[in-house]
Amino acid sequence: MNLRKNQAVETYFREVKRYKSILKSTVFFSVIVLLQACQNPPEQNTPREQEKEHPNITKLKGQSSEFTPEIIRLNKNVYVAVGYDGSNASMVIGKNGVVIIDALRALGAAEKVAEEFQKISDKPVKALIYTHGHLDHTGGTSAFTGNSNDVEIIARVGFKSELQENSPVESILKQRNARQFGRDLPSEDVINRGVAPGITPTDRVGEGYLAPNKTFQDSLYISLAGIDFELYAADGETNDELFVWIPDLETLFTGDNYYKSFPNLHAIRGSQYRDVKSWGESIQKMSTFPVKHLVPGHTRPVSGESFVHQNLKNYSTAILSVYQQTIDAMNKGYTLQQTVDSVKLADSLSTRPNLQEFYGSVAWGVRSVFLHYVGWFDGNPTNLYPLTGLQEAKNIIALAGGEQKVKKQLNTALNEGNYQWGLQLADYLLQTDYQKKEVIVIKIKLLRGLAAQEINAPARNYYLSYAYELEKNI
Ligand SMILES: [Zn+2]
């Protein structure tokens, strides 16, 4: 007994000694590293933000918890699959069957969700409702419905009429889409897509799509699987958007007009005009219902009547405020840039967790509204026939004292963290043939510098994707 005790004591002291020596060597090592750091200042051209994580990046990383895969039970009739794909799919259990709302993007992901839903209820699928035509909500339908013709597939009149496959500039839209979503980025660069996980399933994307067999214009009151549904046309992210209200379950499905982020009033991948005023009014209309559970097209559901109401209210106020401020600035004769510079969200809105610019951006929304109403001419006659890009660049470079001076300023901008200014200077130099390769190398660093402090996932993904493209072509 005693012997064992002694052995135990000995082992204990041995361990303490070991930890002490580890501690000593760690402190020693840290001091050395610190001394080295003092002697060797960070290498020039290293974006400062890469050394320490910017608070915006920490926030954006935090948003990823919205996409943890889970089947969320809202009440005994409503289940929401979050994080299985880029968007949400829901199941409403009725008396004699179930109704599915939205169908994900990849058939493979939809099959997994359908399997989970069947474990909860093996009643037959009676109907499937598309909140809008985007592929991330329509690609996996057959996983839920099979090929049965008895399933009602419901959408708005004009469903999918505005999609990029119908565009004459489809090829460039595809490239911009890949950049916005960071589709070709190495996984270590990917945080998320703002309202979706950074990487989404690719197993048979879109292969389960089935066209609607029932459409409606403004509203539809319909009993499905023994439950009363109210469907309302609600222009916003798309012109085929609708929302679903189930009075008996006090549950509202918003489609992509609502999610936990400032709304993407304009998609930088390139899209048709998203009717900002109607979008705000659609949310306003949602806020008139006594909603206990709010199910967004992306990000986790929101519950609690007053909390939901508050969320919808601040969302519609934010959208309509951006809209109205833009209109007011335009009516004062402001140019596009002056309008962008003048529109701000009030602090009471910009600090709300559901209005962070993870996906949409206030400035992009302003630009979109401005261009929608007056087109490309911003009202300043200087811009009727501006100099060619090359001529402007030559003049500015000459004014600055020559290319070398501009290049020096470019390095200063990079080293001081003025990345946007640096990009603008780099673009002047890139119009000329001056040290093209070297300037591109700096531009890549500037793009990465911006990405390292950007809260908006599409912007971050775009900066990084573009940087890799430049790198490949040097
Ligand atoms: Zn979506």
C-alpha cells in the first residue's frame, strides 16, 4: 500500500517537474519570438489585417452557426431542415399527409432531408410549395414527391421567368456567380456565403426539379393535407416570390424576402432589378400577421410573437429607409456616388443582429435603386462623355508626377492598410504598360487585405476569387 503511495507521490513530482520545464521552455521560446519580432519588423507589403483576425471576420465566422445541420421542430406539425444544403426545406404535417415548402438545390441533399422527414412522419406528401424559382429552393423536388402526379406543386404565375439561363450574358453571370459564392476558392479561404454555408452539396444539383402544376396570381387560400394555407404574392428578392401563412399553426414561411442578414437588395453576381420598395412592403405585410414562428428561406427560424414582430418591423423599416433616403437624395440632384455616400442606416437599425451586412449591403442597394430609376447617367454632365479609361489614367499619372511616384503611393497604400485607395491607384497603372506584373502582384495583396476585413461574404468571396484568378494569369 505504502509502496504504491510512494510511487504515486514520485510520479506526481515527476509530472510537476516536467510541466515546470515545459513552462520554462515555453516562456523562453516566447521571449525569443518576441525579441525576433522586435528586431525584424513585419515584411513590407504584408497586409496588416492578415496578422490578427479582424472583428468583422470573427462576426462573419459566428454567422456560420446559423447553418449547423439540424431538423428543427417548431411545434408538433412543423419541422425545418437547416444546413443540409444552402437553403431550408420544411415539412408541415397535416391530418392526411404532409406539405413540403421548398426543395433545396442538390437532389442528394434533398434525399437525406426526405429520409429524416419520413422518420418523423410517414404520411404521404400531398403538396409542395415553391417560395420562389431560385435553384437553391427548387432542385431537389422529386426526393420529396417521387414522380407522383397526385402531388400538387404550387408556385406563382411567372415562376422562374427571370433566371439567368434566360439571359444573353449567361456566361459572364456564371463566372460572377462563382466569384460571389467562392465556388472555386480553396476550403481554407471559405467562411460562409452570408446566409448559407461556405460549401454546399454538389450531388445531382437541380436534378430533382419538377415544374409547378398549380399557379396563382395574387393570393391563394387552399386546404392542403387537411390544413388551411394562405399564400401571398410578395415581390422582393425575386418577382416570383411568395410567403406562406398557416393561421392554425401561427407559422409564416418568408421565402428569401427574410433571413438573418441585411437583405441582398442587389446581387453582385448580376441580377435583374429587385424591387426594393415592394420588398420592404412585403415584409411590412408579413408583420401584420400574429406570427409565432417565422421560417426564413435561409438561416434558422425565429420564434416568439413579439420577437418575430420586432424582427419583421426593423427589417421592413431598414429596407424602406434605404429606399426613401435614396429617392430623397436623387431628388436633390445628387450624383450616384453622392447618393451612395449620403445613405446610412440609423444606429438603431445597423446594430440589430438580423441587419448585419453578411449577405446584402446598404451601398449596393442604393446603387441598384438609383440605376433602376434613372439609368447609367448620374445627372452630372461631366459624365456624359468622360475621357477614355486610358486617357484618364495617363492624365492622373502625369499629374501625380509619373508612374514611379504612383507605384510608390501604391506600396504606401498597401503598407498602411488603405486597400481600397490602393486598388484605385493600381487600376490607373494597369491601364498603362508600366510594370504590369509587379502592379498585379500588389493588386492581389490589396484584394486579400480587403477580404481579411470584410464582413460581407459575397464581397469577401469576390475579392479572394478575383485575386486567385489574377495569380493564375500572372
Ligand atoms: Zn435562396
